[in-house]
Amino acid sequence: MSLKLTILGFNSAIPKKKSAPTAQLLEIAGRNFLIDCGEGTQVQLRKAKAKFSKIHHIFISHLHGDHVFGLVGLISTLQLLGKETPLYIFGPKGIQDFIMNQLKHTQARCTFDIVFKELESKESVKVFEDDKVEVFTIPLDHRIYTNGYLFREKTKPRKLNIQAVGNYPEIEICDYENLKRGRDFELSNGEIIPNEALTLEPEKSFSYAFCSDTRYKPDIVPIIKDVDILYHEATFLSDLQEMAQYTGHSTAREAATIARDANAGKLILGHFSNRYKNTNVLLEEAQSVFENTIIPVQFGVYEPDHEILKLNS
Amino acid sequence: MSLKLTILGFNSAIPKKKSAPTAQLLEIAGRNFLIDCGEGTQVQLRKAKAKFSKIHHIFISHLHGDHVFGLVGLISTLQLLGKETPLYIFGPKGIQDFIMNQLKHTQARCTFDIVFKELESKESVKVFEDDKVEVFTIPLDHRIYTNGYLFREKTKPRKLNIQAVGNYPEIEICDYENLKRGRDFELSNGEIIPNEALTLEPEKSFSYAFCSDTRYKPDIVPIIKDVDILYHEATFLSDLQEMAQYTGHSTAREAATIARDANAGKLILGHFSNRYKNTNVLLEEAQSVFENTIIPVQFGVYEPDHEILKLNS
């Protein structure tokens, strides 16, 4: 599977003895992306047996402490571990000063470049792209400037139909790349063999959308349409919708409505208010709108087709 | 007992799965002082069942991450918990900008005043005093400006010798305070009853010295003379004395030499290099110089006369 999400923490506001603030590790198309970084995230990464050396990109949704207070500590640890390659940090305008001022005061000796990509657009923009994956912002509506992120695998190469290709001795190994890219093949007698006769459909490309923290914001639906996994905050039940509006958060019903309207494959809820000792009430409210909803567990690993792969820690 | 030290963490450099960076909670003369505040300290305080509402004074030794990265998160949590009284933070010059810049970017709504006492003196200075306790800096020698802190109970009031006082019907309850302060009593016939005849010695006043991080610095000995408990970092064994010198740390032998020369009651070591899987080697090296040395345990509670009171967590 080319997409794997590890929930490192999904607490709101205050770190607890047994549950951490927001942080997630997304493995997609061979890349490791860290999403949000509340206090203690580096320890959560250790408990999840994540490899620090694979983390080169960090995406921060907004500059509230429960989403970012662990970032400077993680950077310091990467320095102590001798990281040499650049670290790319995506986040709201101000994040560079927020981090660099701390590193200045702690007289950190930086062993690697930190490349900040500061965001201020209120539209969805592409912030990262390589040959396999693209990342877009999802503008959210919180008390402070906030973006979710959409991680999307690019269309994968078509797969060679080895049996069909074998029927044409003229096709050589050096032609395979063009076939995978969808090109037809012209025989020396001028006959055109259509690509569909030589290749099979590519493997499915997966996508993941992270949306926290935000008021109900239906205009994100087109951005995340058909996403395989949607994480959407659900701080309150519907009876506290006014409170959700006031504090810049969503209800479970609203999160599920976004998932339903976006035709998401799966909805993961999180960022629950501490008032809910039993979060099943939030799950039930969401499932009344969107059946395939789950409440994550800390260190749970999620794939598009599996509920929980394994529990680290 | 009027002095109780809870070790919340004593790791060097990098937070680990099961052991936290430097932070200690000192209860002395009814006050709760937090000393250093590495990442995750607020969770360590919860695990130690400490009352956040009792913390009004925080003493930071230096601005390296493993001693201060948890401070902004703790402040934010105190805000969310609705603290209203001032929080006093003692630390190196720059700590105010270090913290306030983070609070500015996170748009924290401060429910209480934060009063910074920024330090830059290279001499020992008194930084806090009330009717029961005094706190002095202990100038240390690290790679960055660093102070340890000496916490000292003031001499306690003398205790009334109720039996002796009962022999003089002229002495009234309103006279007791003067007697406790050491004054003699004059009878109406002009006779002077010396204080020693009416009162007993006061209870012992205790003291605690925190010294981390530092190179061997014998000129701190007069400052901490006769301290009841000394915490002194011991990052290395003596065979790495050059490394200790280079990185601004002490060996176990050096820590013990300070304890011996200061006539300390007890020495607690900490801040060990990660290379020592078994810290007994550090303990043995120190004990060859100063017998009453201990290696703390996380959440261990220490009093002058007890090794470990209880283990929280």
C-alpha cells in the first residue's frame, strides 16, 4: 500500500498523561511527511518507531501551541542526530520567525538548512510536488490563519502486459518506459499497436486530506473531492454548535457532512473536547451522516482499505 | 519536612521514550518552585500529580532546549486552566523575548501577568526573598550563560517552651511573637527573663542547590557551603574529562568533589551522557570521592533525610 497514516496524537488543547496533541506521520509514495507537531511529538515518533532520518518535510496547519510547540525540539534533536540534508517546513507566515527566534536564543548550531515555505494565501495552492506526489493547501476557518493539507499521489505509470508485449519481438526493453507512459507503439511495417493492447491500468493513486482546526467550511469539498482518507476535526457534538462556531471548531455532524459531500472513502475524527470522556457519542453522531467514520487510537496506523494495521508504542 | 524535591526528568540533550529532560519541582517552606522545564515537563508534572495552581515561580538555568523547550507549553496550559495570579520566571537575559515571541505568534490570550526576572550577572545574586525563603543564583560555566540556584530557608522562629512560659503569668499570648523572634522578656518588677529560658531552638532550616549544566567550577563551593541536598550534573566519567571540558560539562568525580568541598549533606547526580547505559559507573566514581551520592529515579521524591520517599507516575 502506498499510503499509510500513523496517528501520533489527536488531543485538543492540553497534552495529557496518556494522549498527545496533534501530530501525524503520513507515508505516501515512499515519502515521510510529518503533519503538525504538538509538544512531545518527537517522543511520539520514537514510540511509533519512526525513522527521524526519513523526515524531510513538515506541514504545520496553524500556530496554536497544541499543533506546533514540539517543532523546535524536533529540529534540535535532528541537529543533535547530525542531519545534513535540508528540512522543509510549510506553515503560516510567521513560522520562520517563531522557530528561528528560539534557535537564536538557544544558540543552536544548525547542521542543516531549514527551508521555510510560509503561507498566507486564502486560496488552495500547490506547495509541494515531485515525480510521485503533490501537496495542496486546504484553506480552513479557525481563530487564526490555518490550512489543512491534501496529499495526492500522481497517476502512476501503466503496467506492462508482458504477455502481450511478448507477441512483438520488435519491442525492446528501452521501449518499456514509453509504453508505461501511455504511448502507442509503431511497428517497422507502419502498423500502430495501441497502448491499451500492450499495457494494463496503473495501480490506484491514493490521497489523504488533513483538516484541523476549522469551523464547518463546505467550500473545501471540491478541493478534497473523492479523497481516500479524510481526517477532520470534530471538537464538539451538535448541541454545542454555537460553541463550535465561537471557538472556530466543527461538530461531529459537520465533519461527517464534509466527508459525505466530498465522497471520501473514510473519515477519521479527532481533536475532541476534553468534556467527552466517552468519544463514542461523537462517533455515533458522525456515523448517522457518514457511515465509514472511525475514532482513531494513538499510534494506530491507517490505510485506505484497513481500519487499523497495527498498534505501535 | 519543609524541603521536598521531585525529579521530573534528568536526561541530557534528547527526550526519550521513558525519560524526560531536566525539570524538578522543589517544595520548600510551603512554596512550589519549578526548576528548569524541558519539553514535556507539563506532562511530567501531571504524572507526578503536582498541582499546577501552586506553581507561581519558575527558575530556568539556561536557554538550551533540554532545559527550556517545555516552558511555553506550560504557560499556555496555565492560561487554558485560567490562572489569574502572576507567574514569575527567572532566567538568562533573552528569556522574555524567547517566550513572548512564541506567545505573540500563537496569539495566546494571557489571563495572567508574566513577570520576567532576566539575569546577566556573573556574580551570585539574590533573586527572590519572602518571609520564609531566599533564592540565590549560582553562576555556572557552560557553553551558554548559565546559573544554578540555591534555595535556602530562612532561620525559623524559635519555639515556645510552653512549660517555662507557664511559670510567668505575666506573659500573654500577644507576647509570643516577640519571644519566637528571640527577644527577652521584662517582668513588671524589672527582672529580665532571657529568651533562652523561655524558648527552644528553632527547627532546622534546609537548603537545596541545583547545578546544571556546568564545567567543574570550584568557586561555587562557598556559595553552596553546607547545603543539605546538592544536585550536580555529571555528564561524563573522568576518562572523558577533556570532552567534559570541551562541551561545558562535569565528570562524576568533579561533581563529587564539589559536594565534598561544600560539605553537602547529600549529592544527587544527573544529566548523564546517553553513552552510559548503566549509570552505576558514574555513581561508583562519585562515591569514591563523596559517599552520600545517589542516582535519582524519575518521579523520585527526595528529602534531606530520606533517599526516596515515594515514586509517583
